Amino acid sequence: MAFKPNRLNSVVDEMNTCTACATCLVTCDVFQVLQWDSSSPRGRVQLAYGLYTGEIEPDNSVLTRIYQCTKCGRSEQECPSSVKLLDIFEAARHDLFEAGYRLENYERFRNKILTEGNPYDGEEPRWKVFGREPKERAEVAYFMGCKIAFQEQEMGRATIGLLEHLGVDYTLLDETCCGAPLVNAGVSDEEIEKIARRNVEEIAKRGVKTVIFSCPSCMISFKDLYSQFMDLPFEMRHEVEFFRDYGMELKETDEKVTYHDPCHLGRHYGIYDEPRELIARVPGIDFEEMENSREKALCCGAGGSMKLADKDLGVKIGRIRMEEAGERTVITACPNCKNNLAISGRVKSVSELLYENLKK
């Protein structure tokens, strides 16, 4: 197989802007665990540039390093040269995948998504999991995403329970994977556009005005990716934004909690206050911030489909994050964060916290 740079051609200036100053060695959760320069953002930039010039061969060691990134955005946020690191890494992944240089797990995920509509094992259509057949018409659609449907169903049940308790005119969907794992793998825009059009048509035909998401990655797919292919005839909101607009009568609790900011919800969209406001509504709750929070929050270890490249690394990153919480229950607003952090401690979503404390 001959590697030819394609998308990397568009980020040459970004790669050349990197001064290898080492700021990202401090901010990168992957580097904090592995401690190899090649596992840092500046190291991945150098690998990407070597692929572009042909000085580096795309063997498995290079592929692994390129994919050992959670796309948390923290190093990009802190970069003194404002290098668009994620653009570089996505371009490298795209060119590698298109040239046929693929890690086995990413190839398997791609094939499952394109043939079955989801990367996991589970029943389709996914709305059957919750026993709610899609309505012909509704004001609101709940796009649950693969993680909710197949691995974090309790989080989905809580969100659905809140919608029904509040009397929201909502529907589930005959949805398919949003395509985020395909973007993380580096597949072509053409394959992703097909998925985008299917999901948008499924929503639009039901007259939906607002789509809500539990998964920030799904919301990114719609807001940032799908919008490149077509106009979207509906509003898109994360569930913490949506539920903040509703009053709820909640029971008192003395639970000690803290909050983990999902990278894609916080750094990407700036949604920091909404989940904290919802947590604060629970009477008597004992809330304390972690040392690293909001813009400085550490990654959960599950972003960017990185665990497909190195599962153990993702678990180690999650364990470091959970150590900050101590004995407190960690509340979060992302099924991927919940799933990975729960390996190392007690975690629940904002929707689960609210639903279990509802006065029903």
C-alpha cells in the first residue's frame, strides 16, 4: 500500500506552526500516563508531518500513536501558538484510513456501523429497548445514540422518565449511529453523509422542532458535521440545556457529589453552568468541585474512540480522573464519560440524579 497525503495537505501550515514548546506535555492526559514524547500532541504533530513528507512509514506503531488521542481539546485550548491540533490529527487519521492503513478495531467498528447501524451488539431498531415506538408526529425527538441504547440504558430510561414526567410531546426515533466513531476512525465524508441524511430525514418526517441529546458526541455530529452537508430544520440541544428550562419538584438528599465536565460538552460547546444548576436544584445535596473543573477539567479517557486503539490507556486516564472525586459520587452529562469512569468508581448522569429524586 502506498501512502499519499490528501487531507494532510490542507493542514501543512498548522503543522509548521507548532514550535514543539512542550506546553502540551503538561496538558495532555495521554502523555501523563505514557510519558513518551511520541504520545504527546507535539509528538503526534511530528508524526503527522513525517507521514506528509514521506519520511515516516505508517506502520502499526505510528498508527497507534496517531489514534492515542481522546480529542479532549485541552492541549489545543492551552497551545500558545493556537495550533489546530485536532484538525491535524483528524487529517492524519483520514489519510491513513483511506490509504488502507487501519487498526483492526476501527475497521470492525466501521463495518458494523455501515451494515448494522451501530458499533455494538444489540437489538435493532433500538427504540425497542425502551418499549416506545416512534410517533408519526412530535414536537421533540430524543436522539439516544448507540451508547445509551446498548451500554448505558439506565441513563436513557432516566431521560425518557423525565420527559414523560414533564409531559413533553416527544418521540424516539428509528435512528442509526450518528457517525462519530466513523469520523474518529477517519472514514470518507461520503460514507458519513449517507448516515447524516438518513438520520435527518427520519427526524424531519416527524415534524420535530427540537432534538435533544444525551451524548455530546452525537450533538457534535449533528451541529458541526451534518450541517456541512445540509440545512437542519430543527433546533439541537443537550438534555441539560433542555431540562434546565423545566421546573421539577425534587426530594431532599444528603448525597455527596461532584461533577465531571465532559470535554465535548464543556470545552467544545461551553456548557458548564447548566448541569451544575440542575444538580443544585436537588435539596440538601452536598456538592463540591473537583480540583480540575470547567475549562481545566481532565478527560474521562473515552473520547475520540481512543479506547479502540488502547483500552487500558483509557481506563488508566479514567482512574486518574476518579481519584480527584475521592469518596464522592461523580455526576456527569455524557454516556461515554459515565461508562469509562464507572470502571473506577460510582458515577451517574445528571438525568439519573434528577429522576431518582423526583417526587412522583
